[in-house]
Amino acid sequence: MGEIDIIAGNGRYLAFVEVKLRKNGRFGAACEAVTPSKQRKLRLTAQIYLSGHPTDLQPRFDVAEVYAPRGAHTEQPDIYYIENAF
């Protein structure tokens, strides 16, 4: 149905994390690629996941923006983490 990049719990939340990698922000922020259509797909995929993995943790949708100017050769990429992004 779909894929979720990272699913992680921290004791209070179960975060479904979409990771967006870009060389730079010249054409807009990486988080802008998480369109309403993509958000719907992520929510549906999370519902399917939760139906098979019940939890008492509060679900949350986060976005991780990774800016790596040299791609895989970038030693220290800039990472911005947006909790409860949508």
C-alpha cells in the first residue's frame, strides 16, 4: 500500500517519519515535497501498520529534512526535524 521511512517510539509517541533528502533548498524546502496526497498515503499506511501492531502510544507524523550538498559524500549534512508536521 505504501511505505514509511521510519517508525519510532519514545515512550509517549509512535512517530511515523517521512525523510526528505535534498542537495539544497534552492527549489524549496524539502518538507514541501510532503504534499497533501503524500500525507493521505502516509496516514493510510500508518493505519494499516497500527491495525497489526496495536499500541498505547499516541501516533504522530514527523518530517526529517536532510540537506546534503555533496550527496553521500557530505560529511555533516544539515538535518531539520519537524515534529507533528501534519
